[in-house]
Amino acid sequence: MLIIRPFSFSDLDAILQIERQSFPKSPYDWTTFLQLSVLYPETFLVHTHITDGQKERTIRGYIIFSKNGHIISIAVHPRHRRQGVGKELLQRAMKIPRLKKVWAEVRRNNLGAQAFYSKMGFEMTGEVSNYYGNEDALIIQWTPVPHKSSC
């Protein structure tokens, strides 16, 4: 069974492993994740898998976002990529009520992430020079379509 739930301290080792594999150039560390869990307790979510009859959970990915729509980090374990995990996590951020936009920074050379966001309806809206030290970031953004009320 697949579940998306809030982060708990017991998830930290698995999250760090996913982080190191996903962002080998600049992974967040233990302290950063603890700080993010305090800053974003309702929007630091993990995607888990519970096997029938067992209590063991496998963390497949995580997302951290602010309530105003900024994706701080999203990562999926390499073994579970292209299975809808990232899509399900990102859709949680995209469903925040009264949201004006969802945006993130992506490394200019991270074509996989750019393709993922593009497939989810995001567009490039800008760039930040040297955002990752000596590497530029692209700003990608999704804007929800306003619902028209019928009278």
C-alpha cells in the first residue's frame, strides 16, 4: 500500500540516503533536514510503501514545500523513479488551496528534472546566476487555472 504522510524523525536515515543519491554535488545534511522539518512540519511529506502484513515502510521519496508554493526540495530514490512517486508528491504541492503559483529552482544541466517539471505543466520563467555556487539555476513555475464559477 502506498501512503503519503508527514515526515517523522525515524525517516531521517532513509531521506539522507535518497538525498545523497539524488543530489551528489550538494546534498542537504542531517541538520538541514531537522531545521526544514521544524519550519515546514505540515508540508515535509514522505512517500512510503507498506508491504501487506508487515509494518516495515520503505521510503520512496520526499517533498518539502512552503504553503506559498515554493518547492524547497523533492527527490525520489533511484530505484523508484519513473513510477509516479515524484508526480504524486508534486501534485500534493499543486493542490494547496488559493495557491497563486508553484515554483522551484532547477540546475541548468539537470535535464531530467526539467523534463519532469515540463511534463507536469511547469514553464521556465527565469534564471539565477551561480545559484548552486558555480552553476546557474532555472526558475520553473506552474500557475493553476482559475475555476470559473457558474451563476
